[in-house]
Amino acid sequence: MPDAEITNYPDILGHITDGSRYIVSAAQVALGVRPRVVRTGRLFEAILLIQNMSDGDIDVTATLQLPETDLKKKPKRFVAKSERLLVGLRPAEVGYVTLPITCLPDTAIGDGYKLAMTVDVKALKKADRVRLPEGGGAVDLNLLSPGTVDELAALKKAAYSTVRRGMFGTTTLEATFGVLSAGGVGQIADLTPGWVTLWTLSDHRDDRLTLSRHADLIYTKLLPALRREKTVNALYKTTQQRFERSGYSVYPIEAHYIAKLLAAVLEMANPTENVFDHLADETLNIAHLLKRGTSLKGTLPLPSWFRGMLRAVEFNPAAAESPISALTSTLYDDLLKDACRLAFKMMARVTGEKIGDEADVEEYISALIARLQAPDTVLRFNDVYMPLVIGGVILFDRACLPSEKLGDSLNEIGRALVGRYPEIGTEDRATYTVVEKVIERARQKYGYQV
């Protein structure tokens, strides 16, 4: 793959080493000693940073080579708990090997010590490059977890070497360190040999590269799979199950209108008609985003359901061909969030009713999703109708199946609303009034009568 076309994931290793690296097959590596100045009688560690340059799995074998003598020619002054470690890295993964070493109490002090690490890298399958030889993309600390940011800061304090010992044969990196007197007895840390992961594809929160990487698959497989004839029935069944599980037995017509709203959100990802739709939300239009490219500054304005789907496709590209299973399970709540956001925007546009500013809307949506997820919460009228059923009725003539008769479904939701009246409390009356308005407006649009 030409370098200009590759996906270039963040250069975590380069961030730690200030750009230094040595390339071994599909990996970029650097060798460090922590601490740089070792105390006699204490443990220290050899660190091998490894950054997978490919989108395939690799195995890395790190073999430690210690100084055979100290500066006074005394043998075996350095003892390792383990001198060899085999680790498997997932696609694009970054992390480091730690091999603890004991510096014996009578080791000669000085600054001329060298240890080495032989590095063998084996690609488990043919793979494409996802980082350039000179490193990956810039590291945005705002997109990393606080724990990872702290770990990177700690690693940056160590000194790293990319100096190779010898010109031929296996790749062996060499690093220097010094030894000082311990100056008394201190607490000795129990360092364990092992592997520490710093970054994987699941940690990649900037969706530009993931979107660019799978753009063709999304456009040719995922978006066509979101047509209403493939989504409405599945979303209808899941909606009935989810709301009934939360203690509110929804009428079939209520689940029908919620499913229509969810299906409309998905279809807005790839509109079939190239005409202006005053009820559409441009942030839901994934096809348009793909066409204009992903070079926007700041966070990409992606729907919640699509962010989750990107993760699923990154993990398993086959998910793009059959997205319904994810949308009716792990991504259902994300889709509900997007549907609620759209419904509130449409409601304000059509009826003039606003729940508040953007922060108020997000707080309301978060509380609604939390109630849906809580095992001991019983939903109320407001939870079902505001804004989900209202949004579905506003979009009543969208996401229609061939067998649907719009007049009949509008009359049915009207009768369902009347049937809900006995459960309406003071806090529900404003919502009830809004639902009446949008149902009447929908009837008048095509002259439907009860």
C-alpha cells in the first residue's frame, strides 16, 4: 500500500521517545532502562517499547542480554528474574515489555554499563501498514484516558536507545546505564516480568482514521443495509421488548411509531432523494460526510449509533454487512439517543415546544436511557411519548412500509392516546397536549379523519 494512502494511527511510541525508533519487520521498537541510574542491591527494569505498524497480529520475542561482569570484572553482578518474554500484539497495538533485573549489593559503581535486548518480530498473516516508517499520526492527549496519559508521562522520564549492536544477524538494541551506591537499605520493589498495553484500536477515539479506513465498506455494505424494509420490523420487536422489560407495556402502535423514528434516523445516514428535507438533521448524513471527506477540524459530528458501529466494523468488518443485530442489541440505546435528539429538534421546529437548551436536552436523554437500563425502574407516559412517540408521529409519512396505511395508523395512535388518559398526571399533561397537536397536524396534512 502506498504511504500516501495508509491509515496513520497515533505515534504513541514516538510521543514517549521524542521520535526515536528502530524498525524490526512490522514493529517499531525502542529500548530503555528504568531508572537510568541504578542503585546497588536494588531492582531496576529493562523496557522494550513496541508499536505495531500493521493491521495484523504479530508475535514479538524479547531476549535480554546483561553485562557479564561489573566494572571491576566481577561476574554475574546483574541477575534477571526472566531473560526472555514472548508477547502477541493485536493490530496497531502499542505497549511495552518489562524485564526486572537485580543489581547485587557489591556491584562496582560507574557509568559505563550496557545491556542489550534481542528483538524478533513475526507477522502472523499478511497485513497492511497502518503507521508510516517515521511514525504514526500526532498524539492528542485529550483523546486518551487519564490513566494512559499518566502512564505516558511516567514512561517519558526514562531514557531510550535505538542503537543496534552489530550490523548483521538478529536485531539487538543496546542501552547504557549507570550504577550508584544504594546509600542505605531501602524498600525493594517486586517487579514482575510482563507486558503492559498502552494503546489498542478500541482506545482510538478520533474516528477520522477508522472512518477513512473503512469508507468503501461503509458506503457499499453498511449504508445500503439500513433501508426501512430491513430495519423497521426488527426495531419494532426490540422496542416492544425493551420498554416492556422496564415495566411499561407499550401498545403495538406506540412501538410502531418509535420504530419508524429509529428507522428514519438510520435512513438519514444515506438519503435516497437529493432534495431538501426540513425535518432532516445533517449530522446524521454519513453518506454526505464520506463524500466530502473527513478532513474537518475538531471532533467529527457523528451519530452515537454510528460511532458504536465504527468500533464494531473495526473489530470485525463483517459487521458492516449485517448491522441489524448490533442495532437491536448493543447499539440500541445509542440509536435511541440519536432518535431523541432528532425528535426534540423536530418538535421545536414544528410545534415551537422546547424542553430547554442543548445541555437540558442531553440531561433529559441521559436520564431516560438510565431509566430504561435500570432493572427496578417503572417507566411512565412521559418516558414513552416525550420525545419518542412524538418524533415518530412528526415523521409519520417517512419510513413507511408498502403495507402501511397512514390514515389507519394515525387514527390508531389517536385512540391509544385517549386510552392513556386515565394514567395522565399533572406532570404528563403538557406532553399529552403536544401529542394531540402533532397527531392533529399529521391528520390535516393529508386530510385524514377519525
